[in-house]
Amino acid sequence: MARLPDTIALGAIELRRWRREHLDEVMTAVEASFEDLQRWMSWATEMPTRDEMLWLLEDGEAVFDKDEAWEYFIFEARSNEFVGMAGLNNSRTGPKAVEVSYWVRSDRSGRGYATSAARALVDAALTMEEIKWVEIRMDAANLASAAIPPKLGFDFARTEISEIRARAHTGRQLVWQL
């Protein structure tokens, strides 16, 4: 049984763990936001196929159940519409830390949804006994994403040289820690 809940209610939004039955909603949101996603997300260099996205969602369900990563959809509470994704994983941090990731549909950005989702996931991460710190990373040019960590009390830790894996990447990754 996973340590984090399947849903986290946050007022204007609700986080719901990844489930394959939301594939159509995810595909619609990715398609609607693809131009923006292509700029920042390595998985969006090309529009993912339904099969690729289904595999990703199924993998997300499995790792959630195994307590290896916790991926959530962001739903707008009032409209019940899918508006993005947020998650916790330790693939780049190692076992004593987790990284928070997030994206919000282009037509819903600027409403504080990513900040609210990240705040809830940071709070959840810090309830895990083995977690000693939380990180948020983004390319140095992604100013919208970089505005979130300071709002949550993160300290800027360092800039790392990184592989350019998306269209707008600069090769400089900002690392924030709490």
C-alpha cells in the first residue's frame, strides 16, 4: 500500500494519482499545450502517441503502488477538468531526497495551480522519515517554473550543466533545495 493518498484536495485543485482511465484527458491536455511542453519537457520533443502515454500512465500506477514515485494529475475542483500533472520521484536525487515536478495546461497557467500542487507534494514528502531534503529543478530559461521554489521557501542551491533535451533548454539547470 502506498504511503501517499490517492487524492489530495487543495481547494481550487485536487491531486489524483495517475490512472490509465484518464488517458483521453491527458492526451487532450498534452495536445493543447504541446507547443509550450516542447520548449521545456524532454518527453515532449515529439507528440507522444496514445500507446506511449498509456505505457507511461501504467508505469506511474505501478511505481506509486511500490512507493518508488508518486505521480498525480491536477484537476480543477470547480470544473473537474484535467489541468496538469505534478509528482515526486528520486531518480536524480537518490534515496534521501525527492524531486518535485509539475506542469499545467497552457490555458490554465498563471492561476497558482503548480504552486499549490508543489506545496502539497513538498509537505507530503517531508512526512516521509527517510526524506532529508526536497529538490525542484528547471532549465535556467524557464522563468515561470523558477518563480515557484522561492514561494515555497526553497533555497537556490546551484546551477548544473545539463544536457539540452528540449527546444528551449540552455544547458544550465537551476537546482533548488528545501
